[in-house]
Amino acid sequence: MERVLIYYSLDGHTHFLAEQAQKLLGCDVYRLQLAKDYPSKGFAKYYTAGRNTVLRFPHTFKQPLPDLSRYEVVILATPIWAGRVCAPMYSYLKQAEFAHKDLYLIANCSGGDVSKCFSIIKNMKHDGHVRGEISFINPNEATFGSDSARLKAFCDAVLLNKSFQ
């Protein structure tokens, strides 16, 4: 069963999760890269990211989107901004087709409720079957010890194509 992990990362937390998951899954990885990057620090970073997410600002990407035809399983990893799917991932979801795909969702945030993010994805993508979801709070190398077992259990479910809650 072919798998691909597709993610967007601004601060590196989602990139870290994608690296860890790729080690456990041995899957292909595709990083969404914007044609025009967000500001990297300060007020402009948070203002622009939050505004674009709340207003569902469309984004364009540097490279063509991945061809999903050879994959049966798609893992989507996204940061949560303003309590929602980040604007770049939202833009990707608007363009992507997941017909006959099993979807697994990974989200990270700085705290708070993640259910709205997962609900948005599930409501947008009726063409795929969401089999599992997991969330983390600002994962990084120094803090990941306690979360590594959770990610391993999630990835084991992905490898067996089983549901995960």
C-alpha cells in the first residue's frame, strides 16, 4: 500500500513531525512551499498568517502539487492557526482530490482545541475517508520524548490501515 505525507510548516514544528512520521512510515513526503513566503518573525508574521487563515486567503505554490494517483493513503500534517487549518493547507485542500483515498490527519498548535481544525478538513474532503487524527503541542526535539509513543501508535495504525482516535 503506497503512502504519502503532505505537510506545510512555517515555524518548523510540522516539519519536525513530518520527519519523525516519515522515519516510522517509510513513506514519500511532500512539503507544500508557497510561491510567496510569510514574514518569518514579529507582528507581521502572526497578523498575516492569522488574517489569511480566517479569511481563507488563497495561496499559490512554488512547485506543482503531487500526483496522488499512485497512493492509497494520504497523511496530511498542518499547523493550526487561529483555531483553524492554516491557510496554505486550506488552499491545498481546495485543489486536491482524495477520491478512494484513506486520510490520516496530524495537527500541531500552541495549545487549545484542535477539533475545529479536524472538522474543517472532514467537511471539506468528503471524497476521502478520514481514518485517524492526532495532535501535538509545539513539538520539537527537546520536548518530543513524551509524544513519541503516541506518534508511533498513530503510525502503526497508518501502516496497518486501521482507524486511530
